[in-house]
Amino acid sequence: MNPEFKSFKDMTDADYADIGLRSGLEIHQQVLTEKKLFCRCPAGCYSEVYDAEILRHMRPTLSELGEYDGTALMEFKTRKDIIYRINHETVCTYEMDDTPPFEINQKALDIALEIAMLLNYKLVSEIHVARKQYLDGSIPTGFQRTTIVGIDGWIPYRDRRIGLIQLGLEEDACREISDIGHTRIYRTDRLGMPLIETVTEPEMRTPQEVADVAEILRRLVRSTGKVRTGIGAARQDVNVSIKGGTRVEIKGVSRIPLIPLLIYNEAKRQHSLLRIRDELKRRKITKETLETKDADVTGILTQTAWEPLRQALSRGERIRCVNLKGFAGILRHPLQTGKVFSKEISDRVRVIACITRLPNILTSEGTEETIDSFIWQKIRKTVSAGDLDAQILVWGEERDVQTAVREIIIRAGEAADGIPNETRQALEDGTNGFERILPGPDRMYPDTDLPPLEIPVSRIEELQKNIPAPVWERVPRYRGMGIPEHLLVPLASSLQAALFEELSEIEGLSPVRIAVFLLEKRKAWSRLHLNINRLDPEAWRIFFKSAAKQPALLEKGDDLFKTWLDESGLELADELKKYIPPALDMEAVEDRIGGLLKSEEGMFPDLQVKHRYLMGKLMPGCRGHVPAEEIGQLLRRRLEEKDISHE
Amino acid sequence: MSDDYKGYRDPALGVLKDYSVKVWSDVEMDTSRGGFKGIILPRSETADARHIVLKLRNGYNVGIAVDTIAGIKETGRREAHYKIPEKEFPYDPQKPNVRLLGTGGTIASRLDYRTGAVIPAFSPGELYGSVPELADICNLTTKKLYGVFSENMGPEQWICTAEEIGREIEKGTDGIVIGHGTDTMHHTSAILSFMIQNSPVPIVMVGSQRSSDRPSSDAALNLIHAVKTAAESDIAEVMVCMFGPTSDQYALLHRGTRVRKMHSSYRSTFRTIGDIPLAMVDRDSIKPLRQDYKKRRNDKDFTIDTRFEEKVSIVYYYPNMRPDIIESLIDNGYRGIVIAGTGLGHVNKPLYPVLDKCRQNNIAVYMTVQTLWGYVQMYVYETGREIMGLGVIPAYNMLPEVAYVKLGWALGKTDDLEEVKKIMLNPINGEITEREPYNGYLIYQGGVPEVETFLRTIKR
């Protein structure tokens, strides 16, 4: 079938180099602001409760050349009723496109500028808000307001740099609730929240590299402490192409570890599509010469026992057959793991003709028990099919079936070209499905509702002060301090990094111990659902300053914090007292020395050694109470007195 | 200024000239913030003079501060010539003929995406290219009368539009649609109701609240509704046809003399005030909401009377208003004043002497209410009776803007204030109604539980 394409786990870097894999990332990360980007609704207030619904349709606008954008045309063909569910706490008339935008959220812009500087972008001097068209309805205006704050950034990766094309600040879209037939429903609570979009050059060469870079970027932006975290706060899109192929965008990867398998499957899909193209070329079939014939075959199938068709007939739907001349064997050609070419056609029928009940097509090349072969014979006759042809049945409401037939022919024709320009959707099993035609560059319009906004040098200089040192500078420094390898990157990219650096200046403390507390212990306490919000920088300072004097606190720290974070109403300083032994004064120290001298009558070569030995015994109980120097002098005097009395 | 440097002023202009580049130059720019590549775009005249606008390869525009620029190299030129595609509007002898008259506004325009300039899309071919559904309804022809924003519409444009409509009716057109900016659409609908009387065909005014260059625009659907009304409805009146709810569901047909724009940006901004609309229209049907409208006829028994006196003003009363405001109108030779008074139609005592002076100067003064809903009733309080005693005439429930255009129209015909009064208080097409139905005043209050329940069950 596909002998030369190895399984996921057998693929090596060299294999990916052979097929010429190139991949880039688009990372969408919500930034942490109180309010949305272009209105004053609260950001991050999610609610499934809705108070009202609004119905809209999206209509394509013409591009500069008088052509409809591919995506636009497709979305229009789909004739969707788009329903927005709105909650009046989270959405105002701006998001519903009944009020022009308000001034851009300056806090969000500051954050975007800071992150752009962190990622070495060149900043623009004046931002212009653009409208990026989306006709799927995910934004009620039909476009996303977006602006670029920087271009041509980079991050280091292994021995090279990964280029970053642009950093955009834009508004988030709705969340789809359902998309059945001609009705798509959206929830609007997330709509309008500010997010930054980081776009990399397609410079990653293996699936693992893509995951690595995604992880680095994730950690970097998080190190500012100014982005949202949690489910859905960051989403990745990956674009994938192989040698001879086309750039395909896969949207909505929610977790980075899913990326490698996803890219593998897309590479495999493209590889297989290119083989199909070659095979069609061999059969002398092109998009233009492809011969098809379609006919209504409802009458032939009235007695069918195959359940999906039986149900369709009971709903009064029509069934049509499309004959694809010379396509024998193509429809069952394997593509992604567990999927064959006809799945591509089924996807298109689902999305574009709105025939969402699956299965929505049946091919003459299926292997399952479906309809009787003599019925197939009749159908073949109706569409004048020959032995080298393939047939597809599709059913639904008359108008949708018409759209479906046109789309089936379009997709079959595209097979002769190779890989269509598509936006695809990441699926949980690591494969992907068709989402829409990849939009062209013609979908960017200037937003005439907002004036350009200057970013003066003074603003940039002010923001520069907030930017954390980049991870790649911190890591070698931390390594030099003895921080173990597994903690290096997490620490360098954590929000605690600056605090860690401050605390490690305190004399008498080991940086490793500090790192363990700041990262690992903190995480463990969080897992125990303790209130780690109490661990502000001041609490850490109090603790570590005390611990520098009382090293025993480091041993007891875990218990101490667990108690304090759990229920203690005490101030941390008071909590600490419970763990520090009662204070010793000089008199008590003298008593201890007396007792010690009585019990330690051992033989020592000289006073010096004996002094050192006894100090070792004394100090653990006295440290933090009386300076070691004073204890040392007192002990020396007593030893000398004793020595004299012996003589 | 030459288009080569469109919108640029010094210092940006000087920088462009220094490096011998112009608008539409494809350039590589060297700046203290790094290199930028793109096409130099025209700059908005209202923006500052310190930035050059660049369209980057990814389609985004950015501004580059001229004081950061160290060099600009032209690598090519890519001028945009925007053209809206045209497709010949099909003709079907079975279908009614509709004439679309354009005055401006966003109903029929789209954006030049490179410059941000709005380009009118207006010819039948252009409209067919972007709203092909229109061809299912009628044979459409168009004529552009003006290309002005609606705030620039005035007597000159009203008169010319009315006369053009008269010529169209004479020619036997089955219905007329007028594309108009929405801000003053209700002024125009009111004056056309007076200037054109007894029209045998529908005269439908339409606009859009979201321009047609955006996918969510209400323009196409408004146009479809308006053209359908002009082609098929039997309501032979001047109407405003705009969205009923904000959802893409149906439009309301409002009587031209009772309609008002009530929200600065909502799609459903037009409301009939103090009454209910004439009808609902969607893609499939026109559903009358009342029966007392003027019906479509086959005759040509209509009249056009476009005389208009421009020396008329509206005075919006506010507490502590001083007589000098009205003095200045007298001094400037105004012949008519419409007051939008408080409550039932009141102004303060300090204005009494100047109102008396108006009477002595033969100036027509009419009282309307700034509450918009409800009648002027000047007998209820002594103030009202006193004001009437000074010659101020209550205009019943005529909307202030409607009273304004009607007074200009009445004074256009005669100097005799008794004659003017007859014209003013004799309703021509619903501008004064004898009764206000209980559902003529509906402003539901959000938050009230019953209202919230209702909102949850309908599309807004």
C-alpha cells in the first residue's frame, strides 16, 4: 500500500529530511488583562448561561481582483444560520457588531510589546488595526481585528535560530457549540479577549523540533507572568508541507505533546496524495479532463436494507450517484493512519454541503457489507460507469445533494493537482480533518473604525524595564550555580526566576535548596490544594532570611509551610517562631559549655582540635541565637581556664 | 497635492522625496528598529505627519516613524487600481421594474482595501455582482443622484430627489428605492412624504448600519428587502426599510413621517414612534401589520410640490435657556421655528417676551415634544396656556424633525401664517395621528424578569 512510509515510531530525522518536511507554528496565547481588547467587557469570565440569541449570516465580500476568496466562497455555499448565544455579563453590543470599537486596551498592547521585545522582534513605530476576514461566523463582524506590533523576531534553538515572522495582537473568537446541518451555534464569552499570535518561519524539520519550539515559546511567554494559563488559554496551529507538496494549516492543537503525531500523519497524508496525483497523471486524468456523470438514483434504492440509506429514505431525502471516470482504486487509497482517500471527500460533503450525519457518502470501493451488488450494477448502468471507474453515493435534502455533487467533483479534480490548499482541524487521535479552504492574502483589510496609534520610544523604554532575562541567558548562569539539569529550564522560565536570583544573593544559602523550594515544593503544595497564593515574594524573603540564620528551618520548611498554607491564620514570621527553638542567652550558652566540658573528657592532641570539636557540638543548638564568634571566644576562655587548673 | 504623495506632509513627505520613492513604491526600508519590506501606502490626511505607512507582505499595514529611517530603496512599484466586478443585470419581462436612486451612504459601497477609501458600488452590474439575489426579484436600473454623506443632504438634494422620483413615476416604474445614509434618512423620508403626494407606487428608503465591505453587513439584506418592497408590495407610500431586530431576519417598513433613527450604531436603529410600523418584510414575504396604508394604483394621479423655505430652525429647549438664542433667529430673518419643548410642550418664562416678539415679526412658532413619544398638550399646565397665548402653536404628536421639514415646506408655499397653520395641522400622511395605540410606545426595560424571559425566547 504505502511501503516506503514507515510507522510513526520508526521514522528517523533522516526520513523526514528525505521527504523534505518543513513545518512552522502559529501560537495563540491569551494575555492577562482585566478587560477585552476593543471593548470594556470583562475578560476571562466564562459562562455557559446565556440570556439571548442573535442570528446572523456571513456574506463574502469581493477581493481586490473581483474574485471571491476561496474560503469566502466556500462558506457562502454552506448557507449557515449562525446563532450567537450571549450573556449580558460577558458580552456587549461591540462584540455583536452593533457598536464600533473602543480604543485598544493599552494594557494588552503593553504586554504584546513586552513579549515582542523578549522574542527579539523589530517593533513597529505605529500600529494599524486590520480586519482579517473569517466567514465561518466565529466572529460576528465577519473579521478579526488584529494588529502587528513586531516583525522578524527570533529565538535560539539548538545550534541555530528559529525565525519569527510576526507578532500580532488580536481579539479571540467564539467557541463553537455545535454545527449540525445548516445551523452553527457559538458561545460568545471568549470573544474579544486579547491574545497574541506568534508566527514562526517554517524552519522546523522534524515533528519533534516543532514540539520543542512550541514548548520553548510557551515557556518564554509564560515567564512574563502576563499571559493566561489553563485550558484553552494557548492554542497552537501548525503548518506542514513536504517536498513537492503544499502548505497545509492544521488548527487547534490544544496540547503540545500531540504535535509530533499530528505532523507525522499530515506528512503521510501529503505523501500519499502526491502518489495519487502521480497515479492519476499516469492514467492521463487532469482536473480539466476529469469526466464525471451524476444521476438521481433514489428510485433504484427504495428497497435497500442498508440502514443509513433506509433512514435517509424515511426522511424523504434524495440519493445521487456520481461516477468518476478512471478513478477505480483511488478512493480506497490509504492516507493518514486508518483513513482512505474517500474520507477527504466525505469531509468536504460534511462541511460544504452541510450533510453532517455520518456516513454521508458510500463508495463503490468500500469493503463493508452495504448494498447488494446487483443494485450497484443498476446504479452503474444509470451513470454509464465502466470497470475502471469509481462511484460515490450521497444523500440528503435536494439542494444539499446538489452542492455535495459539485463538491465531490471539485475534490476529485483537485486530486489530480495533488494537495489542496486547506485549513484542517486537529483531531484527538493525531489525525486531521478538513475544516476549510486556506484563505488567501486578500482577506486583510484596514480597519477604518480606528486611527493608527503611535508607539513612542519613551513607551518602549519604560516597558523594557519589565522584561525578564531570556531563558537562554539564564540557563547557563543557573548551571554554574549548581542547579540540577532537570530544574534548569523550568526555573529559568518560571515566574519565580527573578525572585530566585534575588534570594540566591542571601549569604549562607544554597541556590539548589532555594530552587527546590520555589519550584518543586511549591508545586507539591499546590497539588495538595494548599493556598499557595499566600506564597508571595515577601513570604519567601522572610523564610529564607530566617533560614540563613537557622539552617534547621530548611529541614522543617516542608512541615512549616504545609501548616501555614493550610489553615494557619498566623503571619509567617509568627509561624516561623514555632519552629525556632527558644532563644538562648549568653548565660545559657555558658551552662551548655559547662555541661559539655564535663561530658566530653576525651583525649585530644591539642586545645585547637578540642576547641574545634566542641564548637561542632555546640553550634547546632545555638546558631541564630548567639554569634558563633562570641561562643568561640567563650569556649576558648573556658578551655584555657580548664587547662590551667589541670596544671 | 499630487497623488504620488497622497496624504503625506512634511517631515514624512520630505523623507519620501529624499529617497525618491512615492506612494505604491515597493521598498526595503532600513530603520533603527530593523529592516522593513513592503509597499508605501497613501496616508490618511487626518493622521500625523511623522509616519510612513507600509503594507507588509503578510497583508498587514504598519507605520514607520520617519526619524528612525536610515535608508529607503525602491525595488518596484505596485499600484492598486481597484475595480468592482460587473456582471450584466439580467432582464426578465415578467418581472417588475425597479429604479434605485443613489444619494450616498454605505448601502452601496465597498472599501479599497489598500487605501481604506470607500468606493461606491452602484451600477446594476456591480450590484448584481455582489447581491445576485436582486435579479430574482426585479429588473433593476440605477441612477446616482449624489454621493454625499447623509449629514450633507439638504433642501437642494431633497428637491432634486423628489423631482427625479416624479419623472420615474411618469415613466411607469413599478417601484422606487432610494439609497441614503442613515443619519438623516428620516428627515428625507418626511420631506419626500410631503413633496410627493399620492404616489401610485412604493417609494422605499434604505441604507445600512454596517458598510457593505464587511461580511456581517446588513447592506445586502436591506437592499433585498427594499427592492422586494418596491417591486412587490402594495404600499404606495414613502417608507423606510431597515432591520427590525439586529439578527438577519426581517426588516420593518416604517411610514416616512413617523420614523426616527434611535441608536447611533445598532442595525435595528429605525423605529416607528408613537405608532406601529406598516409591515414586516423578509426574503419570502411582505406581511402588513396594519391596513390603513395607501394602496398601489395604476394611475399617475400624483402631485409634486417641492417649494421649500430654508429659513426655518429647530430649537431644542433646555433649562435656563436665554432669549438671545431666539433673538438671533429673529435677527437673521428666520421665518419659522420648531421648539422641542419639555414634557407636554414647555419652555421657561424668560423666553416669553421673545416669543411675543416672534409673533409680532410674523414668525411661525410650533411646539413639539423632546420626549418624542406622546402629544403636545398645552392646556394641562398654566405654562402651556401662557405660551399658547404668545402665539406658539402645538403640533400634536408630530416629531420635531418632521415638524421642521413640514414647516419649511409650508412656508415655501405661503406667507400667510393662517394658511401655514392649516397645512401644518392637517396631516398629509400620518405625521399627526388622532390616537396613539397602547403598543405605539414600547421601550422594554432590560433586567425586568418578564422582559428577560421574552428576550430568551426570540432572536433579537
